[in-house]
Amino acid sequence: MAQLLGGLFTSHVPAIGGAIAKGLQQDPYWRPFFDGFAPVHRWLAAARPDTVVMFYNDHGLNFFLDKMPTFAVGAAAAYRNADEGWGLPVQGNVDGDPALSWHVIETLVDHEFDVTTCQEMLVDHAFVVPLQLAWPGGGKPPVKVVPIAINTVQHPLPSPKRCLALGRAVGEAIRSWPGNARVVVFGTGGLSHQLEGERAGFINKAYDLGCLDALGPDPDALARQSALDIVEQAGSQGVELLNWIAARGALGDDIREVTRNYHIPISNTAAATMLFETRALALA
Ligand code: DHB
Ligand code: FE
């Protein structure tokens, strides 16, 4: 069976992609953020995943406000990045894993999640920046990816409880996948930030640190909030925390925190990185 080795959680601010393009990782503004990835790189080198199941949100590149699935699963052989207008270099195609995608989709539908299936899917900064952070150097990431897009953009948003349950069902799908895939889940976005309106620039450090503390031991505590509670506490884009909650659900309960980093600000965002490993890694 496939092994679910761990989960990487990271902010996905477009400016991070700009800093990578300009080689600014050691610049004083960027260093406290990028340095948080040194233990992540060591862990990935040891864990040798070949597949990433990525919980993220699209920001208007693939889905716009006219058609907005609550949960969408990619089932393509390759995923193409495109210009979103942030001035970032367009990244090369990332390989998909259609067979695993369909297994995830079948498991989710079996669990009564009525997902949208996407055999074509453009992927935005929320997908490509975390891959660039995990595997720096500019090459193609050495993994196949199954993208799972959660609507964090257009209300009504899915509840944190539903996102946690979605992630748990995805975890079941991964663990029941025949073969020897070495899988890591990603949850991207957050933490607190708000890009528009009267509260533009809003950051809530106390709330963020509480979320980081709860994510490992008590994800159900995060899932007892409503999506609007998260908007209030973390900002209208801080609700990207839903992607983290879903990815955390996939990991199950037998996990260990490997590293975390929290740095304010990156652009308008409280930037956070967190990595957990599962017991499967010790046995793999
Ligand atoms: C920023 C953060 C995001 O999560 C995003 O999707 C776009 C921009 C920012 O802080 O600039
Ligand atoms: Fe975002």
C-alpha cells in the first residue's frame, strides 16, 4: 500500500515566487522565512516522497466567481501554470497521477463528498510556490501531484469541519492505494492576512500561534470554528487555513512535529511553515 509519510504546511504568497526568481533568499527581508525551509529540505531528502497530494485554493486562474466548485480534484496527466498578473515567471508543467486522482475521487464520492473532477486544470501560485519552496533550484519538482482545490474565495465557504472530514477521507484514499507510492500532503495558504477593504493589512499573531499549537494535537478544535469565525480572526484571506485543516485531516493522529516557523510579514501575510511526519515514515 502507499505510505503517507508526512505533511508540509506553508504560506503561498506570490511575492515568495518573486523572491525566488530574483535569488533574494538571503536578503534580510526574506531570510527569516526561507531559513525555515532548511529542516524541510533535510526531511524531504530523507523521506524521498514521489507523490504530493496538494490542498490549496485557486485565486481566479482556473476557477472564477462565475463557476466556483467547493471541492475540486484534479485528474490530469499534467498541470500547467499560467500568468496571473503578479509578474512571476511562469513555471513548467507539473506531472499528475491520474490513477491516484481517480482513486481519491472514488473514495471521496464513496464518503458522500460531491466533488468536481477536473481533467484539465491550470494551477496558480498557491500550487507552484509551495513546490518551489520544497524543491528549490528551478528544476521540475521530483514528484507527481494530485491537486485538491478548496473554495476559500467565494462565500459560502465550506466549514472547517467539512474540510477536516474531506482531508480524513483523502488520507483513507492514500493509505488504501495499492502500490508503493511515497506520499506527502501539502496544505498551502494563510496564515492571517486580508488584502482588501477596511481591514487590509490585518494580521492576528495570537490567533495564528494558537492555530499552529492546535494543528498537530487537536485539529478538531480548529474545526469547531465556523469559516466566518476564521475570517473574523484571521482575515478574509486568512481563511486559507481551511487548506491546512484539510491536509491535517489526511495525516491521521499518529504524527510528530518536525519543524515550524512563523514570520511577520511576508508581503501582507503572516507567513508560516510547519512539517509533520507520520509513523509510516519510521517504518518506510
Ligand atoms: C498575498 C497572500 C496570498 O495568500 C495570496 O494568495 C496573494 C497575495 C500577499 O500577502 O501579498
Ligand atoms: Fe492566497
